[in-house]
Amino acid sequence: MTETTAVAPSETEFEQHAFRGRLNAAFFSVMDPYMEANLRSRKQRLFADLPPEVVEIGSGVGANLRYLPVGSTLVSIEPNRYMHDPLRDAAHRRGVRLDLRERMAEQTGLPDESVDSVISSLVLCSVQDPAAVLAEIRRILRPGGTFRFLEHVVAPAGTPTRAAQRILRRPWAWAFEGCSCERDLEQSIRAAGFASVTVERYRLHTPFLPFNTHIAGVAQA
């Protein structure tokens, strides 16, 4: 059985866009099997042994619910309300209790040092202020807690992928509601003040060239 809690819209500055919001909800629902096939092996390692309650920033349509144990709780920070119905449906199917909060990741509203694990996948690319989001994650994590992340990042200078990212950056950001394919998120995470950070760099081989350079890792508070 799922339960949901929505924060009043006045508490979020996320711009709801009816066309792109619905488009992205449909796109990620349809693409979930393909994305999962490309990312499964790393997600299985990254999200192994999660605690009974997890905070996720940008849960989208629920791609990571399959990695949470049945009966666990997901505190979902998801400001795009067009993702909410698919996310609720996915939580119900997976047997995960959903505490859904329509908030920006920069201000989760959670107490200081109140959670053991925060997760994200393909989210820091689209938040308004990655440094503020990472500071918020540090604030809510208990000492020793973990931030587990899987993100697409800027490609090395001089590569065809980097050229594609520069050429496509504006239409990419429009289509995916502010997503940037040019952020050096590894450096942002390393500079965020975590006690330790481990990062694996890897590359996908998909038709979505700007998306193909990735990192996965764990930052410990």
C-alpha cells in the first residue's frame, strides 16, 4: 500500500510546463526498459543494501523503485507533478511506501542529519543549482550516511561527444526541462565537502550521444 504527501505548490519554484512535463513523463516511461538495460549492472552494485527508508531527489516515474526492498519507504523529492501519477503507480506495483514531496531538491524540508541514504540518477544535470543541492544532501544526511549517485556528465574536451554536447545543448535543455549535458558533476560532488567520495567513470554506447559519458559513485557524510 502506498501513501503520499504533497507539499503545497507555493513551496516550490519549479516551473510546471504542461507539454514538456507530459512529454518527459511519457518518454521516461517508454524508455525505462532501454535505460534499465544500459544501467542495470551499475545500479545493482550502487543501490545494493539500501536502508529501509531512502530519500531520492528527482524520482521521476520511479525507475529506481525496483532496487528498494518490498515494504521499504521512499521519500521522493519530485517537483514535476506530471511524474507523480506514474511514480505512484510504480510504487504500488513494487510494494514500496511512497512519501511524495513536491519540492525542489535545493530545499527538501527534511530535518538536519535525519536520513541514512540519499540516491539520485540522471538528476543533477537538471537541477537549478547543483552546489546547493549537494549542500542540502549533506545537511540531511546523518554522519556516515551515504549519497549514492549515477549521473551523465560533460565529456572530455576535444572529443566528438563534447562537440555534440556543445552543439545540442540548447535543444537538449529545452526538450528535457533544463537538463545540461555540459556539467562537470564529478568535480561538483568532490568539492561539496563530503568526508569521502568514490567515483567510477564509464561510457554508454547509445544513439543519444550527448548522454553517453557517465559517472557513478558514493559520497559519505
